[in-house]
Amino acid sequence: MQLIKDLIDWILHIDHHLDGIFSYFGIWTYVVLFAIIFAETGLVVTPFLPGDSLLFAIGALAARGSLDMSILSVSLIAAAILGDTVNYWVGSIIGPKIFRGENVRFLNRKHLEKTHEFFERYGGKTIIIARFVPIVRTFAPFVAGMGKMTYRRFMAYNVVGGVVWILLFLWAGYFFGNFPSVKKNF
């Protein structure tokens, strides 16, 4: 039981373990970080991963010279965009199957139709803003796919949201990473 508690604690506070990850994985750290960001955005079952604080911590580590910001920026933007894209397609494939019958226990066809209308009207803003709201960022692309938001429209906002989200938190960590109080905590 203690092993499970330790594993959950490690996952929830992964930003505090980045030095150990870098020491253990070396250059493969970039792949591990890509996988974490992809999982947080692309897998509906992993909304608990600490995306914002992780990105800030990665930036703070990069400020110390441990990681390369250009590699981080490109790879993590790709992970965020790819993750949301996978999540969108899962929603678009699973959504119609869930609503095959008239009503499902907590969902009904009217809700799906309203979701479609919502994403046609506000979907772009939702995809961008959801990036900055933990847990919501995991479900927004899934619901956009389920709500039949057009893929072209989704991708346009997905790219904008992914780039802004990654660069904002990553570079904030990099900039503030040189502050003594931040250095002490990372």
C-alpha cells in the first residue's frame, strides 16, 4: 500500500522530481517530458497530471542550464498539439457510439446537440482557454470531437492554444527560474 501512495505522490508532484528524472534519463528526459505532456492532454484518464506547474518547473530547470529551451519548446508544443488531436479523435469516434441509443444513463441526445451548437459558436475560444484550466484542458478536445466541432476549426485553435500554453509557462519558469526564491525551490 505504501508503494502505491509513494507512486501517486511522485506523479502528483513530478515537478519536484525533475532533477532526479534528468539525472536518471539524461538526454531521454525530453522524451519523458513529451510523454507526460502528451498524456495530460491526450488521454482522458490522466487529467490529474500537473501540466502548468510542470512546465514552469521545466523552464526553471532550463534556466540553470540543465535543459535546452529550444528543444523543450518544440517538443512540448508538439506533444500538446498531438495530445489534444488524439483526444479530439477519440471523442469524435466514441461520441456517436455512446449516443447510438436515444439516451444513456447521464447523457441524452439533446445534450450532444447542445454541445455541437456550443462548439460551433464558442469552440475556438473554449479550446484556447481550456489549456489554462487544469482538468478542463483534458476534456475540452474530447468534448469538441464528440460535439462534432469541425477538425479544421479545432486544429486552428488547438495549435494557437498549444503554442501559447507551452511557451507562456515554459518561458515564465525560465525567466523566474533565475530568482533566488525560485532557485531554492526547484
